[in-house]
Amino acid sequence: MITLHQYPEAFGLSSLSPFCIKVEFFLKVAKLPYKNHVEVNPAKGPKGKMPFINVDGDKIPDSSFIIDYLMNKHSLKDLEIKDPGAQAQAIAFKSMIEDALYFGLLYSRWVDPVGFKRMKSEFKSMFPPFIGGPFLEFIRRNLTKQSRAQGLGRHSAEEVYALSAKQISALATLLGENAFFFENKITYFDATSYAFLTTILKQPIDSPIKKAILSHQNLCDYVDRLDVVSGVRK
């Protein structure tokens, strides 16, 4: 049995982390039986992050390594991208989402004062009285430092959101009029693209990143389509 260790639900999403949503969505489309184990403390993960899976005592961390492990272990050929050109695009766009758009999402939640105010009100109740507020401020300071170290946090808010909007536009162009991003079927790539798009759309922060997605009807339709696959919507 696969046990998925992930952050708790938030905003009507299965987890507050798109990386956790990514793995759970993949488990569903791969039709692999699993159970959830909610973690609040990232230090419990083998690499100090969530998610990770436990398979018969073996712990596999990091969403990408988890999916690679499951693809190989269960020979999930139907979820592969077979065309070499499409494979190259998938690698590049996955990196764009997880290494660039992710920091735009992080900025909108924790650095932008408007987003942080909403995050604080949503998550304060998860902690004991008098602890939640200071702890969330501590998280904000750490993530702001992380954002600056990565580079995005050194830009103005307008510049950050302009970069994120370009990334969203690139995704919309890649999808075009297709139902899915590659080979007219769900592939492992959709776990990443869906996880991030649905997280941005469903979190209660009216950020410019959300507005950028809403300006592309094909991306909105794509999320609606995969909500059905994920079980969010029937």
C-alpha cells in the first residue's frame, strides 16, 4: 500500500501545496491504491519537505522522484509522452512551472501583503492560541528570504506578476485548443500543470496570477476538465 504524506487540505483543495496535489492527482489517474497521512511539520519528510510516499517501509521524497518511481515500478506506459520533441517540451515547461511559476505563487501568498493577510487569516486557527500569528510571520520571513535568494523576490510586485503572466500565457499557447497538453491524452505532465493551475485558481487570493489564468479560457476549461478526473467535480 502507498501512503501519501502531505500537507492538510486548504481552500477546498486536497492540500495547500501544489506539489502534494500533483502527486495525489497522479495516483488517481494511475489508478494506484493509496491512503493519505496529513503532515503539518515539513521536518518529518526525508528531505524536510512534503510530499513523500511510504511504500512498504521505503520513503520516497520529492514529487518528481515519486512520479518517476511510480512510473517505473508500475510500468505506466499510458501516462508516458512518447514523442521525443514533446518530451523535450514537457521537461522545459515542467521546469518553468515548478522553478519559476512556483515562486510567483509563493510571492502572491507570503510576500505580497494582500495575499499574506488572507493566508494568515486562513491558517492561524491551525495552531494553538498566541502561537499561530508569530509562527506564520516567521514562515513569511523565511519564505521572503528564500524568494530573494532565488531572485524573484528582488523584483517589484509589478515585475513579479508580469513574469508570471508571461509564463501563464506560454502555457495557454502550448495547450491551444487541445483537451490535454500532449498526445491528446492525460500524461504525467498534466499532474504538474493541473496542480499549479488549480491551486492558483482556487486559493482565495485575487492575485494578478489568478487574473492571468482567468484571461485564458482554454486554461480554465482545462482545469474544469481535470477537476472531473481528480474527483473534485462530477
